[in-house]
Amino acid sequence: MITVNILMADKQQLFCEGMKSILSQHPTYNFSIVSEVTSSDQVISIVSTQEIDLIVMDLNLTGIDGLELIPKIREFNKEVKIIVLTAYTDYSIVKDAMKGGADAYLLKRHKMTDLFTAINTVMKDKTYLGPDVNITPPNGFKINSKAKTKFEDRFLIKRKLTKRESEVLGLITQAKNNKEIAEELFISDQTVGVHRKNIMKKFGVRNTVNLIKYAFDNQLFS
């Protein structure tokens, strides 16, 4: 059998344990689990120092999220195969993951045979999307982006912000005022004020104290 060095990145330990059992049943490849990690920093550390053939990763990781992580992985290893295995179904997320450098995108509700198909496909230098996974709105209909789920995790919450808004929020959590933020980001005080109001509106809070509390409660910044 062909040996494949694999790195698994997922915050759910039980899921990783189940994955090891599933991978052991693959008929063609012998998977050598190099490491099981929960943070993006750990992924980068291992990819930059060890020989990895395949990464199976969720998008909701500690540190930067998976969509930011994938291009960084590519900076260290352009040949490693990346399979995103997650619960996020939104086509815009799928599109960003594949555009960033992922080789395959599957959902955790998919079957073991789908995972094996994905592995076989990416190891042949081809891309793969799991059943019902789309990079454009299905059937040509526009999806209502304002629809909210009852529960939103850190990954989805951060997706609400633009890159600049995320930068501003990070500095707000450091208790910096508009002038200090403006000087650091080379923008005007007024622009910072607009970003601050937009962020508070998106998160449904009315003042800076509650905004900072919301950011730390949801682990948006460490």
C-alpha cells in the first residue's frame, strides 16, 4: 500500500478519533497520522517543518480561520493536498476555500465513500466537491445572505466583518480610541468612527464596552 503522511486539523477530538478509524479502512493508502492539531498556528508549524502529503482540516480552528490558513499553507508547501471537511455549506465559503488553494471540499454529513473519493481524486492532482456542495448559488437562485441561524460560531461571526472592520475591531479590543486607531491604520478619525458604528450594528451592540465584551465572549481575538 502507498503510505501517505496526513495532518488532521479539527477542534473536535472525538471527530479526529473517528477519522482515524475511517482512514484505516482505505483500500489503497496507508495513512500515517503525523499529528492531530486544533489551531492554525500548529498547522503552519508542522507544514513548515515536516513532510506532509495530505491535510484534512475544518475551517473553524483556533487562531486564524481556515479560509485565511489555506493560502498560508500554500506559501510553505505548494504540493500538499488540502481537503476541507467541515459543516459549513454556504457557497461563498466553498468558493473562497477553493480559490484560496483547497483541493477538495466535503461536509461532515457526507459518507465515508465520499471522503475516499475525495482522497483518490486529490491524490491524482484533481479537485473535488462533495455531493450538494456548490461554489455558485444552487439552481441559479440568489441565497438570502441575511438569513440567520439560531447559533453562530466564531467562524461565521468573523465572516460578517470586512478585513478593515476586523482590523479596527482588533484595535478596539486593545482599548484604543478612534485617533489612535486612525494613526495606526493610516485612515481618518471619521472613517474609524464609521467602521466602529458598522461593527456594532452587525453585532447588535450599542456601545464600545459591550462590543469588546462580545468580541472576547466569542473569542474573536485572543
